[in-house]
Amino acid sequence: MDILIIDDDRSIREATLMAVESLEHYGEAVENSELGLRRLKEDKFDLVILDLMLGDQDGLEVLTAIKKQNPSQAVVMFTAQASIATAVEATRRGAIDFIEKPFHLARLRHVLALAQKTRHLETRVAELETEIQAHHVEPRFQSQDPSVQALLELLFRAAESTASILILGPSGTGKSVAARAVHAASHLRDKPFVTVSCPSLSKELLESDLFGHVKGAFTGAIKDHWGKVKAAEGGTLFLDEIGELPLELQPKLLRLLQEREYERLGENKTRPADVRIIAATNRDIEKEVAAGRFREDLFYRLNVISVSMPSLRDRPADVLAFAENNLKFFAGQLKRKVTGFSADARRCLLAYPWPGNLRELRNCIERAVILSKGLEIAPADLPIHVQGGHQVGHVPGVPLVGSMMTLEALEREHIRRVVEATPTIQEAARVLGIDAATIYRKRRKTEG
């Protein structure tokens, strides 16, 4: 944990800082509330150890100021003048515990363990809220497709093991949700689920995010940092888009998988790692291995259990189920009285190939719920490219965007629609970005 100590007694500050670091936490110490509140604005700390008497300042008032600034901040009070009354008042104002000075290391260890447990519980609550929302948005793990049902059965059989799992498939097919579902179905369900997004950071920052760093390891490393491996202790570490992991970091990940150990950036101390690895990628990882962009030995370590999430176009039986579930979610969230899809809208949903998969479907249904004017979603409520043969203003026999048609036919149909939708030829010309004479000339050509 990252711990801030606020105490006006230098000897107590230094002793507490030394004790905190001996228990393998990062600590900072300041001598007054002004510096303490400033550091809490500048950075995030998992715990504040606050003195009850800061010179002529009342620590309880400082506690109130800290909680006002950040209501979720964990604070432990520190005092040489403990009493039941002050303990009760500190708890009432939001402190999680109380330590008497001089303190014993065992007592400090107990309090830090309590704070760490509280933090893990808060993290778990946030994860559960996210999972509940995801569950209500899309029933991605209830499939009518036999091949998908077999895939899900394999995933859940593997969930109770500690084997690494590699989830393949195009973007938007639900790989991250599959990883969460495996974690939730496993013996680690009460432990942390921590995600590392491999493409989101530079090599240096990704290494720090994954393994952590020590103060001074690189420019800007102003304090020690515990990485995601430590945060996932005892639980699941999900490596999203592992195919984009820089080649330089791959040996360190291989060591984590093989030896169950790692080192923080800038540190020579080897630390044990107790995490279960799930990785996902939208790349053809075997081609990446053949091209030398991904280590073969790392691939085999990750590929103990492997599944490939199918594209939505390959599981049409699930399209309407996902669409209905999304509709219920967004209708409730947006407080819209939309109860279902018209027959034509259903045909549109089934005919469209969904290149963006579940993510695209979700966005499409959210848009439709917002735009719907009736109890049912109509084709006109769907994006034009999803509407297909039910596009608004479509004239039977006229080719549509995306169909086998010439550019001339496309231009002719587009000009016709804009002219019909605008009050004058001059306004149509402004919308089209051409002059009125060009519209007249093109219309004469069509009519002739």
C-alpha cells in the first residue's frame, strides 16, 4: 500500500516510516495538515496515519477535512492520549482504527492488514457492480449456437484449474467478459480480478504498470509503485491484447508464468507471484510467432487452454437474444417505454453482418432506444447501414448504399433524396457542396 503519515513529532514520523517500509509498504511523512492535504490532492494514498494532536491543530478537524476532500480515503488516528471518547468520535468522523503511541510493530501490522482488507473489499464491490451491469447489458454467456455452447463449457471446466487460458477472437466478441466469467466461476472468485491493457502504454510505462517500480527507476518515478501483479495477488491477472505486448517485455512475462516470480523496475529483489493468468488477443498469434514478433515459448506457456470467440455473424441465433437484452437494459436506463422490435427491424438485425460484433450491436440498440418514437424499434430507428432494404425514403428498385451499384447510380439517388428533403434547389446545392446549375444539369441528364 501507499501510506501517508501526518505527525508533528519528527521521531514518531521517522519511526513510523521505517516500520511501514519494513512491512514492504511505501510511505511518505509530512509534519502538518497543510502539507498532508496538499499531498492528498497531488497523489493517491491507500491509507493516511494521522496524529490526533498536530501542535495547536485538532487532528479530528483535519480528519473531517480529509474526508471532505475524499470521502473514501482510509484514515487511522495516531495519538499518545487515547480515550474511549476520542476513539468513538474519530470513528464517527470516518477513521477506520486508532493506534496508541508508542506503538508496537505487531499493532501497526494488524492495522495495516485491516486497511488492506478494507481496500480489497471496496475493490471487490466495484468489480461486482461492474459485473452486474455487464450481466444485465448482454447475456453473452447464454448461447443458442451449439459450437458456442461447447466453447463455454470448455471455459467453465477450465475455470477451477490454475492453468493459463488464452482467449482468441476479433474485437468486440466479448473476450474480456469471458475472462471475468472464468474468474467468477473459479475458486478465486473472492480474490482480485486485475486487467492490464497491453496496447495502452509505452514499453517503460507498461512494465511499471505490470510489475511496479522503485523510486528513481526512471524519470518521473518519484516514489515506489506496486504493479498489477501485486494488486492481483491470490487472484486473476487478465492481460488484454497480449499480442501487442512489446518483445522486450515478453521474457519477463515468461518468467512470471514459469517461475512464479518477478522484479519491480529498478529493483534487484525477486518477489513471489501468486496469480492466475488469462490472456486475450484479436491477432493471429501463431502468425505473430512465425514472424518473430511473439516468443514461441511464451505462446506455449499461455496456450494451455485456448478458445476462440466467434464473430457475431457466425452465431446468428444469438443476435436477437443479445438485441432484446440490450433493449431492456437501455430502455430501463433511459426511462423509455420501448418494449421490442418490429418484424422489419428484426429482419434488419438478422441480415446485417455485424463487423463490430457485440460492441457494435450494443451501440446500435442504445441509439435505437434513444431515437424510437413508439413502443417498438422500427427500421428507421436503426443506423442506415443496418437498415438494409428498409432504409428511410427507399424507393423499391433503386440500388442502396453497400449493394452492387455504380457510383453514378449512388450519386443520382443521393441527389434525389437531398432535393426532396430541402425547400429549394439553392438549399440542396448548399448541402451537397455544388452549385445549383450542376444539380439542374445532372437532373436533365437523368431525365433525358
